[in-house]
Amino acid sequence: MSLNSHGVKHIQEDGWSIASSEKYYGLNNWGKGCFKVDEEGYMKVHPLQDSRGIRIFDVIKEAKSKGYDLPLTIRIQDLLQTRVKELNETFRDAIKQEAYQGSYRGVFPIKVNQMREVLEEILEAGEPYNYGLECGSKPELMIALAYHRNLNSLIICNGYKDDTFIRLALHGNRIGKPVFLVVEQLSEIERIIRISKELEIQPKIGIRIKLSTVGEGKWARSSGEEAKFGLTSPEIVSATKSLEQAGSSDCLELIHFHIGSQVPNIQTIKRATVEATRYFCELASMGFPMKYLDVGGGLGVDYDGSMSNFESSMNYTLKEYARDVVYNIQTICNEASVICPDIITESGRSVVASHSLLVSEVCDRISKYSIQPIIEKNENAPIIENFISILENDYSASPLERYHDAVQKKEEADNLFNLGYLKLKDKGLADALFWKICQDLVLFYREEKIQPEEMDTLKAMMADQYVCNFSVFQSLIDHWACNQLFPVVPIHRLNEKPTVDTTLVDITCDSEGRIASFVDSEDERSLLRLHEIKETEPYFLGFFLVGAYQDIMGDLHNLFGRVNEVHVFLEDDEENGFYIEDSIPGFSVNEVLEFTQYDGQMLSRKMKKQIDIATKKDQIKPREGTRILDEYMQILKSQTYLSESD
């Protein structure tokens, strides 16, 4: 709503107001006080959730003046600080309220957003809280080692690990960093023991548990006994025996579980936490020096603002999440007379999702309304006369009856054309008349509370397609891959009533490059109502809460990058022969790091400084420091994927 000179709220004559826009687009729900509409109808972001705000339209103008055209990703860096502080403070409050004896030791999973400027902002904001990092690949571990400075914060290593990965983590231990190797597969235990003995470095070991508790939502398959990662209870027993036989029992300090990203239901989190704590207590009672319980990721983002257990939402708050995790761990530990562990979470999505938005300009419109039927007074084909009669409702039929009749005549017209009995000119007029009849029915039922079932199909069929200057596959990969919903809102004209039912399509030549699912507080929308496009001014749409995974998922999830490639041909002279006509190497570690604005030489310099510090403290000998740095630099040239054991 706009204000007049006396500060009185203004509502348009049609009853639409800014409050109406905020309600329709769900700003009051998913916006969480960070995204609001100002009195002139422009979207603003309030990163610190106070009166200070940034008009997104102004950011676009500034970017354009510097030569940066749309589509444009806008990062609100302050929102990262807000989220990191909120996460840590909420857990601190829960620990204080429950008189919990342990502490909170959160880590940020680099895979959720590996961009350098994002990581730097998170580490700066997390410094007072000893907020650490989680990594799942060699490139991510190299980033973590180079950027990790707070020795009171943790580095958690998940994912598959080859010998090089394990050595790199152990080198981190050697220079004083608390790097934990989380065992994901039973075979990793033997390798960790062997390599740590060779290097004479005491490892810090964790075990990932395959819980019987199964997660919910789109990523539920990453949990349960059929999950890809983790050890079953027999494997845990076997792993502990291996550690005991190797004299490495005192290295096991941590257990970890993960029940999937974006867990919508708090009950699932409670059950998993209780089960994992039982494992923790059992291992502690067996004599292992257990200190940490890593509850993994899963803390959701309320993309649609419904506060429900729908897969694009969450039926709990951050405060409830923290309190339930703390309470359930404490309850089980007290029952078992076991000292409460420090609690680790790997919450990434909830930290970074809101800080990034994509802005695109609507560059075209595909509409069935673009050609209006022109009826000539001379004699028309019988099928055309039928359509005219339905359009003018000569027989006083109900709206639904007119629609049924029009569908029947449309099928007749198509058949006549296919059989050669209807000219192209008449076919074009028949289709235009059909769309006009459908248009009248959509307008008739638009404001009706009770609508026939057929209207859902008709509205979708008649909706305009707004062509947006971006690629779904590049910028909203999760929407294409798993139908993840993201809020879509015009960033201006929000003081005007939207009147056009639309779906969105991108400019790629792939028919899958479209968005036809939109957030809604009650259900999932198949259409989004937007404003008429004006020829004299651009129309901008914002895609919000895209800061998690979308920057990297296209080809660089976990910074693995492109795999090696070979072109194989059959050998003409041999029955089953072939030859490799060409081979293309996959990305090196250094190459994928460059995609996210890291420089290998810069990382090496940072690593050298930290090795020099460890050398001066007499933690390592100069020769060993040189060897660690040489190995670090050699990995920069190597492939990102797992290599064979040495």
C-alpha cells in the first residue's frame, strides 16, 4: 500500500494494496522479516531485520551502470552474518536453558556453497563462536585447511576418502588443527590406521552411523539402513575392534549421523537424535573417549512459508530444533550416566539460502491471446459457424456447457484439417475462436469461489508464458532436478494488482527449462499471477532463497568437476575391436578451485604461512613442513576424483 502526504495508507480502487501483494506472494511467511515491500511497491531486503533496507531495484540500476547486465545474482552478505549469529546464539540459549554441560561446535558444510566470498563471510561471522568447516572432497579439504585459523573450531571430513585425502587430513592434525576423519565405509578404518602409523600422526576419528530412522522429504534416501554412507551396527563393532587391536582406541571421539537435507518434520529429527545418542552412550561405556555428537545437516528452510511438514517447508523453528536436539541428547546421556558430548551440527542450507537471489528480466510473452479472431460477414465453413454460435452463446448455455461444446468442436476442426477438408485460414480462425471462448470462461470463473474441476486444466492451458532471461539449469538446478520450490516475486510494481496468470520459461532450447510450480502457504501453485508487461519499461522478477547449492550444483557439486572423457570408435578390422579416437582430461583440483574464485598459488601461500607458524612452535620439523607443502601443491595439479591407493 502507498502513503499519501498525510501518511494515510492508500488502497487502489480495485481493493488491491501492498498488503495484498505481500500476502499473495507469501512475503510475510517465507520472508521472515528480511524481505518486505516499501511504500512505492519496491521489494526491499532488510538483512539485519531492522529498519535499514536495500531496494533491490536500486542494486540492479547500480550494477547496470557498472556494465553488469541481467540475469544477475545478488548476494546480501550481511544476511550470512545474521544467519550464522542466529544459529549459534540459538544453540547457546538452548544449552543455557537446559543447563547442558557440553557446548555447541557448529560447522559449515562447504559443499552447500563453495564460493570464496561466502566462505570468508561465514568464517568471519563465526569467529566468536568457534564455528568450523565440514568438507567432503579433497578440494574442499584444501580450502578448509588454508582458511581455517581458529584452532578452537573443528574441521569435519565426510565422504569417500582415498589415501591422499587421509594424508591431507592428518597433515592438518600435525600442524595443530582439530581435523576429524569421519569413517563412512568400513574399509576406511584400516587405511586411516595404516597411514597414521606411517606418518606417526595421531588421528582424530569419527564414525558415521547408519540409523534405522529414515528421513523425510526429497533427500530421505541419504538416511536409513539402505543409505549410501555410514556403518551398520555390526560394522561399528568391527571398526572398534580394529582400533583396539591397533592400539588406537583413544582416537575415536566422535559419532555422526545424517538424515537428509531439508528435513520437514521435527519428529524425524527427534527420533534420529535419540537413536544416535544411544550409540554414543554405548561407545562411551565401551571405554572410548567420546566427546562429540555430530547431528549432521537437515535443518530446513521454509521455502513456502507454510510452517508445515511439506517437503519445501518445515514444521518447526530454529529455536525448537536447537532445544529438541539439546534436550534429547541430555536426557539419554543422563539415563546412561554418560557425560554429555559437545554438539556439532552441519547446517548449511539454513545458513546460506536466504543470502542470495537471482534477478531476471521478462524479455518476451507467449500468449494464446495474442491473435484475436476476426469474423468476416461472408459465408463461413459450418465448423466456423458452430464456434461463432458458442462464442455468442446463441443457445443460452451455462459456462461449463459452452466449454464442453467448444472442446468437441475443436476436435472436429483438427480432424477436418488433418483429412484435408479445412483450409489453413479456417483452421486458424477456428483455433482463435476456441481460445477466445476459453479466455471468456477463465475470466468468468476467476473470482468465483466454487469452480468446476475442468477449470484447473483450462487455466493451466490458457496461462501465458513469460520468457525470462536466464537458464533454469544453470541458476535453479534443484527446481529442474527435484522440483525444489523457490519463491518468485516481482521486485517492483507491488503496489499494482497482478492480472496475468503465468508460467515461466527460460531462454534455453530445452523444453524442461521452465517453472510451473510456485510456493503457496496452503499448497503448491501451478500458476503465478504477474503484471502486464509494459513496452516502455522492463519487468524484473526475483528468485529468492537460492543461496544453497544453486551456485555449484550444475557441474561442480563438491568441486569434483568434469570427469575424464574418452571418444571410443569400433575397429573396422576386428570383430569386437575398438580404438580411442580422442581423450579429454577431467578438471584438476586447481581448475575447479578457479571456478569459485580461489587461486592455487594464493591457497599455497596461505598454507605455507600456517606451516611456518607450526614450525616456529616446534610442532613440526622444517623438513616435514616442506614435504607437507610440496604434497599440498602437488594435489593442486591432480584429478579431483578418487585415485587408487598408493
